Amino acid sequence: MTGTIPLMYFLVISTLMFFIGIYGFLTRRNLITMLMSIELILNSVNINFVAFNKYLYPQHLSGHFFSLIVIAVAAAEAAVAIAIIINIYRNFKSIDVDKVDQMRY
């Protein structure tokens, strides 16, 4: 049994990950869990890039390169977001979105 995995399996997993990320982003009030939800959404997009690249253009690596770019941007975004979250915690002593309602310097 050395067959390939059907494209539909990748799409189902990616769709589930995407909507779990959307649900987590919209329902959670903690900044860290919201950041994790965004990362889950970006990872589902990476699965789509690689899966479509494998099935549409198996001789090219463009989907893999797009995934690497998304991973690099996500890492930079996470580093900046964690720095902002640390500063918010220092000022407000909470990372709850409802408690952080105004910007102070």
C-alpha cells in the first residue's frame, strides 16, 4: 500500500484547523490564546499551500517556498506580539482583552 494520500484529506484537516482557529480567536479573551489561534490559522494555510503544490505542480516547489515565507512572517509576528503582550501585562497586570481598553504611554 504505497498510494498517495488524497487531496480531500488535506483539505478537511486544513479546514478544521482554520475554523478552530477562527473560533478560538473570536471566543477567547486572553491575548496569548488569541495569538495561538492566529498561528493555527496560518498553519492551516501552509497545509493548503503544500497540498495544492503537491497535487497541481509536483515538479515545482513554489508551495513550499510560500509556506516558508508564511512561517517566517508568523515567527516575526509572534515575536512582536509577545513583546507587546509583555508590555501590556507590565502596565495593566492582566492580558485579558476586556481589561485593556485604552492605550497609555
